Amino acid sequence: MPPPLMTLEILLPSQVFAKETGVSRIVAETRGSSFGLWAHRLDCVIALTPGILIYEVDSAGDVYVAIDEGVMVKTGLDVKISVRRATSSPDLSQLRDLVEREYRTLDEEERRVRLVMARVETAFLRHFASLRHA
């Protein structure tokens, strides 16, 4: 009799990133170390740190996903992972390049958001100061 297989869903804030059936094992990063998950393991909730999530699908072998921090919940044979960002690739070196490019883009966006927020704060303070003198 073949071992039971899990169903894995990786959820992002705005979409389902991946849904896989036939998952035999999952390895994720936690604050303490790597954490391995198999179908026979008891149900659990685990806080994940940014790192590489690896899961094995019978039909495709190992799949690598770079994830941001999040949470993993196992109930029975269903595993749900909720993270802010995720990027996948069948090749680890290609995944590294993808993550590097994505974080460079995020850094630029973050800089722009901080500049806009600084302008909004300055405008608010000017308006507030004008009310005080009125």
C-alpha cells in the first residue's frame, strides 16, 4: 500500500500561488531550523521565516519556492501555507536570480513609497501648523 500523500496550497494575500496534490514531503525554514513534514505527522501550526520551501511531488520531483515569512497549518492531509510573497523555480540557481531581481524591485518601490509618505507627512504638518496660527 503506497503512503498517503498531502495536498499543499500556498496562499498569497491576493491569490493562490500554488495548489499541489500528491505531495510526499515538505521542508520549510522556521526560527529554530529546518522543519520536515510528512503525511503521518500530527496536525500542527508552524511560524515560517523567509527562506526556501521545498516540497516533493510524485509527478515532478522537488519543487523550490522562495517564501517570505508566514504560517503553515497542517490538518489531516491538507497543508496550507500563507505568506506575503513567493517565487518558484525548478532550479535553485535560477531561483536565486529571480529572488535577487524581485527584491531589487521591491527596494525601489519601497523607496518611492517612503518618499510619497514623507511628502504627505510634510503637507499634513504644514496644514496643521497653519490651523494653529489661524
